[in-house]
Amino acid sequence: MVEFAGYEMPLRYSSIRDEHLAVRTRAGLFDLSHMGEVRLRGQGAQATAQGLVANDVGGLGPGHAVYAVVCNDDAGIVDDVIVYRVEDGYLIVVNASRRAVDLEWMRAHLALGTQLRDESDETALLAVQGPEAVAIVQSVAGLDVAALPTFGSATGVVAGVSCRVSRTGYTGEDGIELYCDAQAAPPLWDALMEAGTPRGMLPVGLGARDTLRLEAGLRLYGQDMDETVDPYSCGLGWTVKLGKGEFVGAGRLRRLDPEHPRRRFIGLALGARQIPRHGMAVLAGAERVGEVTSGGFGFSLGHGIATAYVPPDLPDAPLGVDIRGEAVPARRVPLPFYRRPRPV
Amino acid sequence: MPDLSGYRFTLTHEWVHRDGDAATIGISDHAQAQLGDVIFLDLPSVGAKLTAGERFGTVESVKAASDLYAPVTGTVSAVNEELATTPERVNSSPYEEGWLLRLANVSEGEVALLDEASYLARADE
């Protein structure tokens, strides 16, 4: 068990390798109840949501969601979130480590007529991820889970528990996330384990959650981005919708050149099994040109992988990572490192 | 689990199995369990000299990279080459298939070598 954002969470239930490969080939079950859930309701809810995030949530129909960043006035990233349009407003899912900061930020930026409610403590989140995930959830669900589009969600009953059922995740696989009342999470977990175990599903801890999201090129707040990083530098320009109207940070973002960010967020594939880790130096020859933000072992790939910030004008020279004094050669590769096979 | 009566352990979690003036060394079952999946081992080559108590390599898991310390003094006579491609043998068979090095001309140094029971009693200190 490890401490994570104030929660005691398992690094692994069995083996990080086994858990990682289960998600890639079958399914994995995650307890993500540490994530924060914030509700916006009232006639000002849409204006508040639009003013808080850089992505366009105004056109979202009920049951749809987007990935978005919350920026400060300098375009630094306050958090990365999922914004759901729900029947009576918006549900914003935030990082546990940023919950207190986010709440303060959101309360300072409420449009008139908005009711904000922090539902984090009363809300549990279980995720089933992997090629078998939809079938596993479907087998105990009272709604048509397979009909949900990617980033679509609906309310329904799963194994007797009322849930928001969402086709989202943080692994690079198809999958389902289930938001429910915290009291109902243990029986829901048990029912999902019972349904998933015969299909090879394993419970998955934080270790494999990190290797899975890294392979999938998904950023981790606090490592890959923080309030000093703008979304263009982080490769998240695709989530910035300057045409939608005013939002916090828009003024600064308009003055930045999306094509020429101050830093460039790149992927590095190592030629060896060594593991690059957060904070290690990225080398071009003997020169230090950047720093690893996230690193790990790509269990689906068989070698070490890392993301890093380097200068935007870095020449296309051979790179390396300084791993305990050894310059381990690394190849610059496009993100994501891993893309799931398309269904036939 | 094999018979460990011939194995001696260090408080830095290596084991040594003596056979006359030769020896085999590895890491303990307790150590592999704490590390989790072993991904990479940085080991010396045949001919390298190890000195009891001194660092000779690194074992890396997803969780952390840890230094390896020589339980005895000796010269590397063989390296477990299988571990380059299947380091998980250290997890699945720490005392047999997951051995790290074989040494020749072995002598004991200043390092305390404990039997399994004494080692386990002190392993979590």
C-alpha cells in the first residue's frame, strides 16, 4: 500500500506486469474513488463550465463528456479534468491531488446562478478497462453499455447499484467507468470481480495504472504538467478552443503561438530495459537538454519509455537518458507509445 | 521452495551458496517480493572481481532501482545470461533459475552471513 493524495492505495494487487497485461489483453478492475467529483447546477452552470475550461463544453449534449484543461490567467495548467454534461448541469472529475486547489479556483470563478457541490467524499469510482471490459460490465448491467459511444455516459443500474456509466478511462483501452454512492462501492466491486474473473480480469493497482497511462501517452498532472506549463507546450493544444468565447487564460493563450511552444513534450523509447524515472536528465551527446517527466517500463513494448520536455529547436540528434550515470540511448518517438489494435 | 540449509543471507538481501571455493549468489525471496516485477539487472562481466560488502550491480523493478552488494569476495566465473531477456526468473525462482552470478576463488569478508531464519527475523529492521 502507498499513500497517494491522502488515500491509502495498493501499488499492486498481484504483479504490475500481470495487471498491465491483463488490461491490454482481457480486463482490469480499478478502484479510483480518490478522484474528485464536482457538480455544477443551476442556470449559470454552463457559463461557469465554459469559463473554467479551455475546451468547448457549451455544445455538449447530455450524456457526453470531454477531456479539458483548467488554466490560470497565465495559461498555466491548474488541472486536467473530464467534464460531463449531465441532465441537470455538469459533472467535473478532477485529480485527487488538485481537489482543494480546484475547488477554491472554481468557487472564485462561479458565474451567477451556479450551485457548486463537492461530491468527492460521497462518490466512489470503479473502472473496468480492457478489451473484455464492456462485455463484463454488460453482463451485470441493466442498460445497454455497448451502445455508449466513446466519452458517452448514461445513468443506470449495474449489479443492483445506481451508477453513472461512462465509456472513458485512463489506460488506452476501451473501458467503462462507474460512478456510484460510496456506500455501494464494495458490493459493486464484488459483483464486477465475480463477473470479470472468469474472463481473466484482474484487480489493478497504481503501479500498472501508471505504466498503462504512460504507454497510452496520457499525461499525469504534477509530473507532466503543472501551473508553469501551458497546454501548447504539453501537446494539449487540441483541447484549446479559442473560438468558443472567453474563459480563464484565453487572453494569454491567444498571445501564444500553438505551433511554436516554449518547450516541446516528447516521447522517448529506450533501446534497453532500464527504466527512466521522473527527474532524470535527457542528454543530447554530453549536453543536458531536458528532464524526464514520466518514465516507466512499457510492458506491452518490452523496453523503457519516458516523456520529457526539451527545447523546441532541439536538432534531430541522438538522445539519451542519464540513468544513474550511464547515458542510455533513447529514440524520439511520437506519442502515444502504444495504440490499441482496432476491432476487426 | 528449495532446501535453503546451504544458503547464507546478508542484511542487504543477497544470498550466497558456497561449493568449496566456488559460490553462487542471488537475491532473497523476501527481496524479490518487496521489489515486485524485476525488469532489469545490471551485472558485472565474467572476470570481474567482487569484494565482500561492496556494490557490484543494480536490480531494477518498476518500483525502484536497488544496489546489489557482494556477500563474499571472489571472481565472476559465470553470469546468468537468461536474465537479460527474462529477468522475471528472479521473481519466480530466486534461489534456482534466478541466480545472478557464479564466483570462483571465494573468500569471506567482513559481511555477516546469516542462516535463513536469522535473516528473516532481521529482514524488516
